Amino acid sequence: MGYIEFPKLGFKIPINREAFNVFGLPVYWYGIIISAGFFLAVMLAMKNSKKAGIKSDDIIDLVLFATPFSIVCARMYYVIFNWSEFNGDFFKIVNIRTGGLAIYGGLIGAVIVALVFGKLRKVNTLRLVDFCIPYFLLAQAIGRWGNFTNQEAFGRNTNLPWGMTGEVIQKQLEVFRDLKVPVDPGIPVHPTFLYESLWNLAIFFLLMWFAKRKKLDGEVFCLYMVGYGAGRFWIEGLRLDSLWLGSFRISQVLSLVFVIVFGLIFVIRRKMSRAQGITAGDAVESEYTTLLHELNEKPSSKNVEKVDAVEETANTSETLENKEEEGN
């Protein structure tokens, strides 16, 4: 049993990274917390999917395909940029129980699956991603507390009142000091896991609010990339366990690129839509009109089903807009 202490706040928390054992095999709090965040996010997404005109079956299927692929990508990302730790040891590489999953790798994997899934299912991928991404962020916010139980993902020394320390933290600081990193094991550190958890939670509520006011499909995802990227850029600069490429922190570089690229995409698409007079609602109406023409020219059961689906989405959008106007 270890501990995490907040000296200036005057309390110490007993902590053990192992929750319990099953036939001698330890089950860690890290996995339990991440699983809980993931489960909550999926349940909320399924509960609210109908309001957004998205089938709950599509949510389930997307999760079933995206989850394993995202875990593989998250591990590959970590291993590639931390190769010296693994040195080609296959069993060490696949043993994710020891930790080492990079969120950006998982995000890249999830986006790839969503693009393929949308094309195969013939659903609006941008609308699907817009709906799912806030819940993904909620899972991130909860999952960061797994780092707390492992006493990892902390920052450099700080004299702030909420600075934390612990036996494991002090041992890791000693390792960093031996590597000539300017740290002091006797001084508390930034709880960067907490910073990111709170930041993610704030962005989650912002995205949920913005989702009802977006002008174009894809804007919620762009806002996620900008918001999360900005927070991660700042927080990554405080951490001691960053993945490096030469003299650059990989996550900081990616975060900066994402903030700039998706910020520009958001602004440019808004300007283009204003110039062309296009909104998310117009896109639905246009799709509906196209399908009606197809149905008139060549009736088929598939076209009828498509028309019904688009009509349901249009009705849902109209209902949400009416509710928003009543609220205003």
C-alpha cells in the first residue's frame, strides 16, 4: 500500500494500484477506471443518439470496431516514439497491462475507423463524429484518474498549494535526476493528470453546448481538436514523461499542428458556408431533395428507406431548432 500526499493541503491518501486479484492475477485500478469512463460514455451516447437522428445500432457497431483498433494504434504510437524502452521485445510490446497507451494514437485510430465505417454504412461521417466526440472526451476526463492511481503522468516540481508527492513519485524523480533532469524528489510536483481531467471536462460541456448551435457538420470535431489540443499543448510542457522526437515533445508538436489546422478549417468552412448560404439544415434538405428525385425516376425499396432516414433526421433537426428557439 502506497500513498499520495498533498503537503500544503495537509492530507495524505493511501493508495494501491491493484484493486483485487482474480486467481492470482492482479486487476489494476487503472484498467477499471478507464473501462468505467468508456462504459459511461457509450451508455450516454446510446441514450442520446435518437435525439441526433443517429441509430443506436450504429453507435454500438462503431464502438465494437473502433475500440480494438484504437487500442492497437495507441500502443503502436507509444512504442514507436519510445522504442528504446522495448528494443524489439515482442512480449513487452504487447503487454499493455504495464501501461503505455498514447491518447493521440487512439484518437487517430478511432477517426480512421469512423471514416471507413461511415463510407461502408453510407452514413454522414461528419455528423456521426460530431455526435460521438464529446463522449470520447468525457471518457478521457475520467480515464486520467487511472494515472492518479499509478502515480504517473505528473509534472515538474512546484510550490503551488495543490502540489502532490508520493513514494512512487519520489522514486521516479530520483530516476529523472540521475538522467540529469533538474528535479528535486523532496519537492511536490504538478498533478498534470488532474489538470487534463478538469480541462477535458470543461471542453466536454462546451462541446455539448455547441453541438446544438453548430452551423455545419464537422464543426464539433474541429472544436474538439482545437480545444483539447490547446490544453494538451500547455499541460504537456509541464510533464516529465513526454515522448520525444529529437528535442521536441511529440504531443506538443501534434497539439500545435491540430490547433492551427483545425482552427483554420473551422474558420474557412464558416466563411465558405456564409458565402454560399449553406447550413447543416440545408445539407439535410438538399440530401432529402436529391433522394426524392431518385425515387421519382427509379423507385426502389433502398431509396424509400433512405428517404425515410433523411426525413427522420430533418424532423429531428427541426424539433431541436424549435426547442432551442423556445428556450431562447
